[in-house]
Amino acid sequence: MSSPRADRFRELTLSFLWRQWTALGVAGHAGEVGDVILDPEALLLATTQLAREPRLFDEVLDWLNANGALVNLQRLRNLATRIGEGTILEAMAAHLAKRTVHSKWKTLLREPGPVERSMPLFSGVPVFGPPDERFASRGWLRGQVNLRRLSQPPDPHRSSNLLIKLRGLFGMQARAEVMAYLLAFESGHPREMAERLGYFPRTLQTTLNDMAGSGHVMARREGHEKRFWIRRDDWRFLITWPTSDCQGSDSFPRWVDWASFFAAIESFWHFLNRPGLNDASPAVQAIELRSCLESMNATFLRENINIPSGATGAKLVEEVLERFCQLLG
């Protein structure tokens, strides 16, 4: 049985995912996402782990059925080593690959191995009739998939969909992520950008050097490394949303390391749902929580959680929970 704090965290997480997906075109009304650039790959991977709720999950499948060509599959594979549940992603890919237009999704598929133990995909939701075979072959039980086909293409004139707009201009290679990052920060090192964007450093170095040849991306030496930069004013033609949507004079949305963000949410989710956690003493819970926090990205923790050094026991658990809930709220 889950605890009240786990239930609260789950509710906030689902609401957070709904807001991001509806901004990308999923059918529904879930509020605004704020002054941020959304990341379809990180969001999809987080969904495989955190959105095990029938309505949202199937609306995401519906969106992929309509817009799967907008997902960068190479980047999805790169980020899948950090977040998400691979077997669920494979089952989703198997559904998409049924259509010729989504044949590239076959690259995510492996031959399913023997299933030793099946688990319900949606906790507490009974399966009526024969289970969906693509999920069952990968150890997940759910009913047949029936898509409503109500999803829309992402609106390129929303500031949160800047990455989608850039993919329309630059294609599905790393250039779109590079431009989104540079528009947010104005400059960056290839190694730093590779880690944050989900690419190999050599890929980013080659991409940036090629883009510098255009004369619109500049480079300068800083020690043994190059720093690449742009002039934001040269790219203001991309701003097709009300400038009130974004903070700051440059009017471009903020870039967020969503892979690290969702990885942290997943880790904290697993901590709250750990068997026996509710019966453990506050001291034991705090020890397990610190172990959980140590697995998270240090930059994410420093910028978003900022745990007071003196917090211990039950107070530590409640303070960390409150900080995560504020992030999701």
C-alpha cells in the first residue's frame, strides 16, 4: 500500500507530465508549462516509467502515432541509458513500427526474450479480454491499445516548442539541440554541451565546427578548448510567440537539462515507493534518502533542491519531498 506522500508525489508528477505533453499536442487541457524548452525524448523516456496511468499513457501513444517522426531516435537511444524503462519503450516502438511511416522505430526493437514474470503496466487496473501482445511479450500486462487519434502536431509558435521549430529548420541531427542550447545560453563548450544534450562529444565537436563555417556560429579559444557562441539578435526572427511568454530581454525560453531532471524524479519516485519504507524509522529513511540523492546529478541537486546541511531524520525526508513537489507544482 502506498503512503500519502507517495500518492501526493505521483499526482503532482502525472499533472506535470500532462502539462508538457499537452503543450506538444496531446489532446487535453492541463495548464501552461512556463518559460522552458521542452525535450520530447527525455519526456517520452520519463513517461515509460512515471506515466503508468492508462489515460495519459495511451494519449502519448496516440501522439507518437501522429508525430513519431518528430522524435530523434538516436538521441532517444542515447538518453535511454539514463532514464526510462527500456522494455516499455520497445513495446511502444513495436506499436508504431506497424505503420510504414514509422518503420524507423524498428531500430529500437530487440527480439523479446522469455518472460519469467509479468507485471501489470497500470497498477490497480484490471485487464479485460486478451492482453496486448506487444506489451505482454515484454512482460507487461495491459488491455488492447485503442487510439483516439485526437493528437495535434506541436504548435511551432509556442515558445516551449522551440526545439520542434528548430528541427523543422535544421533536421533531426544534433544541430537543432545545439541551436536551442546556444539561444538559451549564448555560448558553450562541446564537452559540456554533449553531456547535457545527450550526444557524444565528437558528434558535438564536428557539428559545431561545421556550423561555425556558416559565419553565424562563432568560436574562440579558451585554454585547450573552443567555446562556440552566437549573437541572439541575429536569430530574433525565430520569435513567433508573444514576448511576454519568456522572461528576459532576449525573449527566448530557458533550456532545462530534462534528462537529469527526470532521472532525479524517477529516483525519488522509487525511494518513496520502496517496500517497507513507511515502516522504517525516520533515521533509516533519511539514510536511504541520502543514498538516493547521491545517485542524482550534482548540478541538478545544487540548482533545484539545495538540501539544508543540518536536516536529519523525518525533517530531511519532508524537506526534500517539499522541494520536489515545488518543482513539479
